[in-house]
Amino acid sequence: MSVELDYCKNYEWIGTFWMPNKPDKEFSGKVSYSPENGIKISIFNTDSKRPTNKSILVMHGIIRYGEQTIPITLLEVFLQCSGITMNIVLSEFVTGSVRAVVFGNLLENFVISGLYVDYDDNFYQFLSTNKNISSMVKFAQMPVVVDKTRISLEIVNATANTIYSADDFDDVICSFSAKSNAIMNSFKKHIQPFLDKNKYNLLKRLHTNIAIHIKSGYNKFKSYRMLEHKLRLFLEILLDCKININFSWIIVVKHDKNNKIYHEAYPMLCRDFIPSLGHKHGKLAHDLMPITIKDFLINKDNNLLTISINKWLHLYDEPGWHNLITGAEDILHGGRSLINQKDYVMLISYIETLQNLRGKSKNGDINSFVLESLSTQWKTKIKCMLKYLQKQDKNLGNALCEIRNAIVHPKARNKNNGKYYAIANHELILQNVYGILAGAFIKGLMIEIYHIPEDKIDKYINNFIQTRSSYKHVKYTKC
């Protein structure tokens, strides 16, 4: 049986379905999936007893998949009855939503021992000398261990082309000026003898997926999907980009005829793994990421990743920290789109909460945060945008809070001759102020949660702010 389930595609399967405790009572119907609507089920009920709206933990089915007939298991089904009656025989079309569909087996009283998720392509093209590049390559020498959970990062589905001549580097190295063209020509002149001597030994990688393998003992499906979400957000903040999922599998504990235990992987569609539509996905830029792919090559002497993930998972469920991580997720998923006044109000609230969790005093907490978290460059820029005057604004933190107050408190609109209210309603200025403050907030969060040298974080945050807070006035000249 060969089943490929791409989360970016639409599917629809016709089949029969039944409850595990009533295998003789079948319903005809269909299961469908789309990135827009998730997983839906619709069944035709002709039973004399009309079912009511209800949640079902497990449901079984047999569907037509191309030329194959395969068994499936539906997890966490919620059915909604329409109540359509036809003459003497009661019949109705029952629709519902499904959390996940597992393909290839009728699972009942099953135990999950692992989750395998293949993420979308987030790698730049790069060179390799690995001849077996098309096969799966484990990227981590040792898995990250958190309590009883083992987390491995892997490279999968890698493809590459052999570099035959120096001209093949034109797709890897770009030239935009006469000077850079001259450098490129000089590079080709020196690289061609190397290629002639080492024929077919240098490859240009075209496509590489990154996958995460989670083994958390014999645990519930809910525990696995929630853990995957936490780890994906951990990576998304480092990447400053939303990560989509291509494919996923669950690993189920099985027993053979001799009652020996083995593990089998089944392809799966899960509502929680639906890709975010409309997001432009970035690439893994190693020079900007505070934890790079190389850091996943962990060993006994490099525990940066292990400490960071342990700290992240420990604080994720803490009430105060969880709200801040959710705030970081909102900022991240907002991407580079324009913000509104509500986003600014929430950001100030997140910063106040962060300072409170750090044990800072309530008075002047935003000002001390800004002074500690922002470089001189960004403090200068934000003061320029606010037309900051110490005598009138008291301090920079106070000015930033007064903008929030002007949005939510009517009486604050006239403060400083309406200056703060004007900034709150100037979309470009508010966007730029927000971008700088968002970078400061992410930096503060990373310092508390990640185990990363601060100089690396500063480099990352500088790029983070640049993508959200940088514009120049355009000057038009007469023709």
C-alpha cells in the first residue's frame, strides 16, 4: 500500500464507516480534506433510530483510494445531524468534523509510541559532497532528551544535481554589477581546474526537507500533537517564519503472533497540522539564526539545543510565560503585515507581563526594559519618530505607554497637546514603533527562555526589526 498525503492538496474519498463497538451497523459516505476547511465527514444514515449530535473518540472506515481499497481510522469525530426525513423511512445526511485520519489500519485500543513530521523546504541551495544525498540522512548525532521524550532532527527527501562546469554556479551566486561580474569570472577561472580534476564529486543541493521525530513513550495522540506544536513554535521563533507541514505519520505499538512488540508507522492527516494559507515562507538563513542547523549536531560538548528545548518546554505551560509565548506566536504569525492599534496595546501588555515575571518594579518598568533591550541605533530611531523631548515625555518608556493610553483611555487623548493620540493614529509611525518594540520583546523572551549567547540574539533581533520597522520618505522630482 502506497499512500502519500500532502497537506497542501485537496482530497475526497468515498467509503463505508462504522463505530468500533457496532461493526455490523455501517454508514455510506465520504471523507474530505482541504487546507481551507480541514477534515470533514458526511455519512448517510437510514437507521430507524435517529442519532443525535455527539462526539466519537474513534471511528472506522473502508475507503476507495485510487485503485486501492484501504482501511482508515478517524480520531475525535464530531457529528452534526441535519434532520432531513424522507417519507416512511427515516434518512438523513449527517455531517461532521474530524481531528485526524490514520490510513492503513483499523486501530482500536491502540497505543502511540511516536510522531514523525516532515516540514516544508526551508533550506537555501548549497553544495555537498554526499553521494547518497537522495536518501534519508540523520542530522542529529544524539537526540535531544526531555524527561522521557527523545527528539531527533532529520534531513529527508534531499535532491541534488552534479556540478559539471563553473557555469553551473550562475544559479547559486548572483551578480548585479560589472565589478561583481568580474569577480564571478575570476571565480570560474579558478574553479574549473578543480572540477576537471574532481569530476562528478561536487553536488548542488536543490531541495531538502527537514523532519522532526518525536518519541515520547506510550502516550496519547493529544500529547504528541501538542508537543509537536510547542517544538514547531520553538523553531519558528528561531527562523522568524511560519513553518508548514508537508506530511505526517504516527507510530503505533503492534504485537506479532508471538506477542513480540514492534512499531509501525501510518500516514496521517491532522487538523492541527493544516498549513497557514497566504504566508510567504522564509529560508533558513544560517548567518542570522541564533541557533543554526549546525547546533542540531549536538554532542556531549554542545548542549545549547538540549538546554534551550528543556527550558522552553518547562516554561511553555507556566500560566504567565504561556501567555507571553502565545503573544510571540501572534507577532510571528502576523509576519510583515501592517498592524493595528489593538496589536500595539497587546504588545505593551506583553512587555509589562514580562517585566513582572522578571521581578521588576511596576514603576518605570517599560522604560528600564527599553533601555536594556534596545541598541543605541533603535533607541535613537524611536526617539526621532516620537519627536521625543525628555521634559515633556518624562522618559522613553512613559512616552510609549502614553501612546497605548491614548488608544484605550479617552481622557489621555489630550495629553502633551494630543501628541500621543496623533502618533497612535499615524499608521506608518505606529507600525515602525511597534516593529522596534516587538523586536525588544522577542529579545527579552529569548534571553529568558533560550540558552543562547546575547551577541547572537542581538544579530538576530536587528534583522527581525529591519523586516518590520524600516521605511523611508520617497521624494519626487519634477520631470
